[in-house]
Amino acid sequence: MDNMIITLDFKSDTPIYVQLRNEIVIGIGSGELADGEKLPTVRQMAEDLGINAMTVNKAYAILKNEGFISIDRRHGATVAPIGNGQPEFKEKLENELRLVISEASVKGIGREEFMQMCAGIFSSVSFKSTSITE
């Protein structure tokens, strides 16, 4: 976690705990955070980012519930191994993509441009699981 930079936008309408959750998920997806890597303690993360410890605690709890991290009272929070695309997650992903694609379409982004954007982002993420196919 030492080399990962977490950027929070305090002027954004997106809650800080959601931003923190998203930054950590992106860090895992991009390979900046490896399987089993230890995350800072809630107190340390809060201090480093200049935010309330309860905000970090809430982000960590969400990440744990979503299976991105595991939390052990003695060893703290660590990055969980990459999953194998559970059906519940695929359904959630489809719903979120439906919304994002609809928003893009309404804002004038065509299919080809959208697919190119997706391909560019997809290639920047380092997948370690063999269950993800193109």
C-alpha cells in the first residue's frame, strides 16, 4: 500500500467512504494492491488521508462485505484473493453497466467510442484470474 496514492475529492457529491472504497477497488484491479497485501489500520488510513476513522471503518466494512478485503482482528485488513465471478456479482455488474451505457448514450457517446473506452480501461487493469475471458 506504500506506493498506492489514494485521491479523495472533498468537493464531490460522492461520499468520502464511497470514494475510498472505489480507490481501493481500483488499486486491487490495477495490481497496485496485491492479493494478501496488508492495508493500513483504520486509524492510520484516517490519519494519512485527513479523514474521520469512522469513514475508513465504513469503507473497510463495505469492502469486506463485497469480498475485496478480509479483516482479522489480530492481523488487520488484507486484500482478498480475486474471485471467480460469482453469479450475484455478474447480475450486479450487468445492472450497473446498463445504467452507465444508458447514460453514455444519452450524453451522445456512441457504441464504438464506448467500446474503445472500455477496451482501453480493461487493458490497463491487470487481471490475475484465469476465469476472466475476453
